[in-house]
Amino acid sequence: MGLILLGMVLALLLPILVACNSTDVWHRLAAFASVSTKVAILMLAVSVVRDDWMLGIVGVIVLSVGNSAVMLLANLLRGVDR
């Protein structure tokens, strides 16, 4: 299970690298949405390993609400660009 968590952390670094290198707002939003999804799934995996229901609930809330907030921000930025 430790190797799976290490692989998840390494996969988390790729969108952070894209967000740092890109100047386009849409690429950064997509990278941050990917980061939030991966962090939520990582939280769920850690909650299974630790047998911690509270951490799992927070992971589910971040997974369900986090991406909708990013999409609302994207629509707001699209309206500002026009």
C-alpha cells in the first residue's frame, strides 16, 4: 500500500508542474482541478489505510464539491474575458 501512495504522490506532482509552467489561465484551472481530484483520492486511500472515517468523509466532500468550485471559477473568468 505504501508503493501505491508513493505513486499517487508522484502523479500529483505532474499537474503542479504544468500549473507552474503554463501562463494560460485555462491550463492552470485544469491543472488545479486535477490536483484537487488527486488529493481527494489520496485522502480516501489514506483513510482506508488508517481506518479513519472522518478523513474519508472529508475526502468525499472535497471530491464532490472541490471540482464544482473550480468550474464556477472558470465560468467567472470566461465572463471577465469577454
